[in-house]
Amino acid sequence: MAEQTNPSSGIPVPAPERASATAPGTWPGTDHAEAVRTVRGELGDPHLPFLPELPDRGVGADAVGRTSALLVDLAVDVQPHGWRLVDRPGKDEQRARSLLASDINVLADIAGAEDAQATTLKVQFVGPLTLAANLYLHNGERSLLDYGARRDIAESLAAGVGSHLQRLAAAVPDARIVVQVDEPDIAAVMAGTIPTASGYRTLRSIAGEEVTGAWRLVVEALKSAGAVETVISVPKIEAPIERILSAGADGVAVPLKALTTRQWEQLAAAAEAGKRVWAGAMATDGPLPRTADIVNTIWRPWRQLGLPASLLSGLRVTPATGLAHLPPSTAKEVLVRLTQVADGLDQLAQG
């Protein structure tokens, strides 16, 4: 939160919280420098700029490869079926690490040239369960099949996030680091619908207690490394909101479309408890919706649940999906629209 100065005492005091805009993180194209300039240009304070991910750059720029570059004492390479755990690092892992390091250097150069830097920065990576579902063992089966592999992946990821946050803090000094942990496959992981390598059957469901434990391990590592806010991003289908919060996360990011009444009630309880709600309120699979319509998709259920309008000031609004599938000009327009939505929510919050 940005600070203001008390005119009578000269002591810095927290500025009133405002609704803010951000996005999941994926971005179109292959020009990372231009992506960083656009994101930081459109999402100045109080909004939340992020380190863009450009999967169109190929191997190592994808979400699984990028996250695998953070692992400690676990090596990976690419096979026809996807990323695989191996005995020693190869060229694919090196490419992923090199891309990530280059992206952080580009961020440092651009942020360092700004007249006024944003006070926060968001980064994102794949969570331990989705990572286990997308990393393969030597035998060609998913790591999710093996308890020991799942445990090793969670521990390796938790061990690697600290140095990652240190590099980011050095690139953007004084910025508060916010982390988004992406678990797009969590519903399938917990329901036991992830297919085996052969495709003839599915892997056994993972118990909720193990899921919570893996998340808690990563969340605690992030907090120890200085993250000021950690949210876990999940799809709307069977979104395990209560389990996310019990793992110690500061909030949950979820698309709003088709949320059940119970899920809305869980979000309401989280907001009332001071947790962060990142509302995936903007569809990007067609013509961009009007600002007023997006505001209403939040305000209508908010009001029906009896939540005070003042709590809207704590919301972060996002697109319902990443933006890599859009033309760069449209992705930029999405960010502009979201900042307008945040302004509209602020007006409601202030009565």
C-alpha cells in the first residue's frame, strides 16, 4: 500500500486502500521489453503491474518450463509428451533459466528508467500440484502418480522461490512483491480425472490434506522470502476456496462466471475476514464487455450477499483468463478497461 505523509506530524501513514487491477500474467507476442513497458505503463499505482510471461517464445517460456527453472536439485528436459524429470540439467532447462534471467534484467532496466516506479510488483508461477501433473517421470508417467515425486516437487519449489524473489527485489528495489500461485489443474487433480500417459485410465485423486500441505509449504517459503501477499489462482470449477485460505494464503484468485452460491458465500466470508479476493470479472473470449457491465457482475452478487460496499476497496479485478491469445493492442485495452472497472468499484465503495 502506498504511503502518504501526515501534514501535522510529517509521519508517513498508509494511504486509503483502493480497488486495483491486474492480470494473470500471460501476454501475447515475443517482445518482452515491449510487454513490460505496456504493463507498467497501464498499471501504475494503485494497480498491480506484473512480470509478463510470453509463451509464444517457445520452449522455456511456457508456464511449466518457466516454473521448472525455479526448482532446486531437480532437473528437467523436454520430451515429445512434455517436460520430464531427469538426472542432470540439459539445454531445455538452461533455455528456461536464461529466458527468466533475461526477463528480470529487462524489467530492471525499464523500471530503473521510470520517473516514478510502481510500489508493487506481481510475479506468478505454477503451483506444486499442477506442476506434478505436468512433469513426467523417467517411465513416461506423470509425476502426480508418485507420492514421493509430488513431495519432492513441492519441497524443491519451496526451496527455489526464495532466490527468485531475491532476484526480483534486486531488479526493482523497494517494490513490494506479490505472488500468484497458479493451480489451473487443481479440480482435476482432486477429482481424479487427470489421464495417465496411455490415456486409458485416470490417476487417483489427491487427498485434500496433501493439497493443503503442499500449498502451505510454498506459501510459508514465500512469506519467509518477503512476499507481502500470496494468492492461489484456481479455475471456477470446484474452486477449493476454504482449503486455499486454510493453507495460509492471503487470498484467492478465481473467475467469477458460473460460481455457485456457496462459492460466492465463501468469497464473501474471505473478504469479511480481511483476505484478498482477486475477481476474474472480465471475459476475453469475444468483444470486450463494457465497464459498467463488468462492475455489475461484481456489484450485483456483492449486494445480494449483504456485503458492505466499503469492502469493494480491497478487491483486485482481473480478466477471467490470461491474455496470450489476444492481439497485443487488445491485451493493452483489457488493462485499460480493468483500471476503469477498479475506479467504478471505488466509487461504489465511497458511496
